[in-house]
Amino acid sequence: MSGGIVVVGASLAGLRVAEALRGNGYTGRLRLVGDEHHLPYDRPPLSKQVLTGEWEASRTALTTPEKLAEAGIETVLGARAVAVDTEAVTLADGDRIDYDQLVVATGAAARTWPGAAPDGRVHRLRTLTDSVRLRTALADDGPMTVVGGGFIGLEVAAAARGSGLDVTVVELASTPLEPVLGPELGACFTRLHRAAGVRVLTGVPITSLQETPDTVAVRLADGTELVAAHVVVGIGAKPNNDWLAGLGLDDAAGVPCDARGRAADRVWALGDVAVWEEPMYGDCARHEHWTTAVDQAAVVAAAVLGRESGRPPALPYFWSTQYDVNFQLVGRPDLASSVHVLEAGEDGSDRGTVFAFTDATDRRVAVAAFHNPRRFLRLRRDLQQELTTAPVRR
Ligand SMILES: Cc1cc2nc3c(=O)[nH]c(=O)nc-3n(C[C@H](O)[C@H](O)[C@H](O)COP(=O)(O)OP(=O)(O)OC[C@H]3O[C@@H](n4cnc5c(N)ncnc54)[C@H](O)[C@@H]3O)c2cc1C
């Protein structure tokens, strides 16, 4: 065999694993294959600084052609992997790329509203192209409806409101983020957005979304009709692993891996596409977190070369910025059976509040801070230590 290591998915996880392979002394052939035409770029600013206009799109670049050339990382861009077998990856144009070891870093794709035209007034936000298109839409001045009160929907709402638009967020659950963080934290986000002038409608399903050349009408089950210039759909993402059916790794939940990212013989996966075993929690999970992709890249690069990463697994960590509020989360709130306030905010305000999530056995499984970075830093360290020393047994 002579294909060397092939990394499919040229974004955060793919780039970081390729760099770490070189950093670990791998000198063989190394190819980074991606379906986008851009070199790897960073996604968090797409719903923040790029959208608000604070950053030029080019500032999201994670690398340069010079750095890639220096590291001996070959790029194959604009190339979509459509199939795979135990020897090679097949691209959409029919080319086959042989591999000795395959690293899957194909991330996740934003779920879309059925029937929405790709270049119309209904937007999604996953790529640089999406973000630049949406930024243009924000300059339109017309009202905006955000479908889905998850992190991306709320960050878009904050950016749109910051641009002076009339913004409505529609969320099916009882509060934004309730399915992820529970109703207590969801209520903090509701208050934050309402205080900024966003209309937040919850608990009502959408029955239809109708686009005309100038508007989009969102109809709700209670009869409300919201007419906007643009609609942003933020209803989650699904892992990009359909192309892995040839290896039996196309499960809708993501690519199942062990705690070092091994999915099959000579096949590894990481980042948003991967479901890793999490020994500290005694189960498996997929995270759409920037830091998880970076942490896993170090582990996979070592494992592909037959080494240990030398560090205990890191806990999942996520942050979000909305207006001037910084939110941080560490751990697994999905395993919690209760949430309580660990530290109240200043003067009864939500700002500064720290929440602890505990499971049915009263073990702390996650901690979140609503604009309290200093306190969070300490709690994150403590939780990491607690779970490394005594993992949760399930
Ligand atoms: C708008 C936005 C804001 C975010 N904000 C935050 C934040 O504030 N905090 C945080 O922790 N996380 C945030 N995230 C999540 C974070 O960006 C992701 O966890 C991270 O990008 C995951 O990296 P990845 O490389 O695994 O996947 P991705 O970044 O999705 O990259 C996968 C790459 O593979 C390509 N690909 C897919 N299928 C194929 C194929 N068949 N063949 C070839 N290439 C393919 C994709 O086009 C893409 O380029 C945000 C994400 C988005 C979209």
C-alpha cells in the first residue's frame, strides 16, 4: 500500500489532525480532502464577528497555502467523497484516492426546511458562503424571523438585533435552548433576548413557511403569521457520514468510535461527525463543539501512529457569545436529572449566575456560567479533576 494517510473533511478537525500527524513525526504522504473550495476556516465567527461585520470573512482562515506546503500537507479541495471501501475513497468525479489509514473529519450539515430554495430568503448557517450571504441579508433592513432557538439561532438573533432589525425567534420548546440546557437556563436566554427587543415565541409548532419574491411568511399552529424579509432556519445539524456506507459507518447518529477515535481497521473519525466512547461518563457521545474537535485531533494523530496522546480525555466544552454576554458550558448536561444555581448573579440579575447539573445519583456532570468566566475557569478545572479521578459509572 502507498496511499499514506488520507484525511477527508478539510476544516477544523481535519486540519488539526493533519498538523498533529506532522507534529508527531509522520513523514509519509498526507492528503487533506474537502468538498468546499476554501482552505480550512473557522466556523464560530460565522454567527458572530462575520455576521456583525466586525471581521472580514478572510479573517476566519485557519491556515495558509504556505503553511500547508511547509508541513507537506497536500490539499484536494472542491472534492466530495461519495463512497469508500477498505482500500480507497471515491470522489464525486469518479477519482479514487487510495489510503493506508483513513481519517474521517466530515463534520455535520445544517438541517434545512423542506422545499426551501437554496438561494432564496430562507437561510441556514453552516458555511462561510452562508454567513456572507446572511450578512448581506442583514443589510436589507427588513424584519427577520429565526426558526429555532438553539445556539446558532440565538447568535443570529443577537447579530440581527445589533444591526437594528426587528427580530422574532420561534422555538418549539418551552424556552430557547430548553432541550439542551433545561428551562432554567433557557429562561435566562429568553430574558436576555427580550431585554434586547427580540420577540421570543415559544411552545408553538410552525405549520408552514411560504416564500414570495419579497417576503417569507411563517405560520404557527396558533394562527400567528410572521411576515419577514428573511428567515433563518437553525434547527440543528446532522453528521456527514452517508458516504461511509461501504464500511457500515453511516449510522444516522454519527460514526461510532472508541475513546481514541478508532472506527474500524485503519479508519478513524473525529469532530462533529464522530460518536466517541467517553470513559469519564461511561457512555458515548457526539459533540458539535470547537474544542472537542481540537482535543480529539491530538488523540487521533497519536493513535494513528500507534502512540498514546499522554493526556487524560478532556471534558466537552462549549462557549457562545450573544450581545455582550459570554456563556460557557463544560460536561454533559444531557445526562443531568436536575439543574441548580451554584452561584447567583449580581444584584439578582442573570449575569454572573453559575449552574450545576447533577445526574440521578447526585453526581455533578456539567457546569455552566452565564457571563462569569473567572468562576467558570475554576469550576471547569475542578470538574475535569473530579471525573478523571472518579468516572461516572453507568
Ligand atoms: C455558525 C457556527 C457557529 C459555531 N459557534 C461555536 C461556538 O461558539 N462554540 C463552539 O464550541 N462551537 C461552535 N461551533 C461548532 C464548531 O464550529 C464545530 O464543532 C467545528 O467546526 C467542528 O469541526 P469539524 O472539522 O468536525 O466539522 P466541520 O467544521 O463541519 O467541517 C467538516 C468539513 O468536511 C466537509 N465535508 C463534509 N462532507 C464531505 C464529503 N463527503 N467529502 C469531502 N468533504 C466533506 C465539510 O464541507 C466541511 O468543510 C459553531 C458552528 C457553526 C456552524
